Amino acid sequence: MKKQITILSMLLVCVLLVTGCGKGKTLKCKMTSAEFGDVELSTKFDKDKAVSQKMTMTVDAQTEAQAQSTKTVLDTMLEAQYNQPNIKYESKVNGSKVVVTVEFDAKDLTDEEREDQNLTGTYEDLKKAFEDQGYTCE
């Protein structure tokens, strides 16, 4: 009996180590809009606090020339908001598509920047906020 308890205890420890007990969740949300195409948000949480977020926006412009024009417009609209020292902003043309990626690590942001980037609140708070904006979250 003691041997079985010891084996079960070791198995439990192994399972906890492999699954990363205590690690946070990731909230994944998607939306398609006429203005910005397909938008995907991935927000990582640790102890119900957002610690990082990645947004990927893919716009289909139909031709490579239109994609280059669309990229210029998006850069003008978005760089002012996202081109900051603690936020990684990247845009590129991939054939007839424009792909914009914005990433930030919450620990690198000030409280004001966290609020500006909608990184305050719990997992459930942010999920509701994104769903209220038209995202579908899982």
C-alpha cells in the first residue's frame, strides 16, 4: 500500500511538472472587420493578470500594389499608437496581403500604457471586453 501511495505521489509530481502547474492561461480572440480584415489577439495571463499580448492583423488587398498602399495607410494610422519603446510594431506585405503584428510584454509597460493597451483586469474582464468589441474568444 505504501509503495502504491509513493508511486501515485511521484506520478502526481511528474504530471504537475509537465503541465506547468501555476502557469497562466492564454486568451485567444478573433474578429473579422471590414476596415482591418482578420484580427487575432493572444493575451497571456499569470495569476489572472495579463502579462503579454500579441495582435496580428491580416488584410487582403487583392493585389500586391494595393497591399503596399494599404500598408502605408495602416502604418500611418497605427504607428503613432504602437510605435513606442516598449511595444514592438511590425508591418509587411506578403503578396496581396498586409500583415501587421503588435507585441508587448506588460512588465515593460507603465500603468498608463497597460491601460491604453487594454491590459488591466482579469482574464474574465478582458474576455468580456473583447467580446463586447465583437471578438470571438476561446
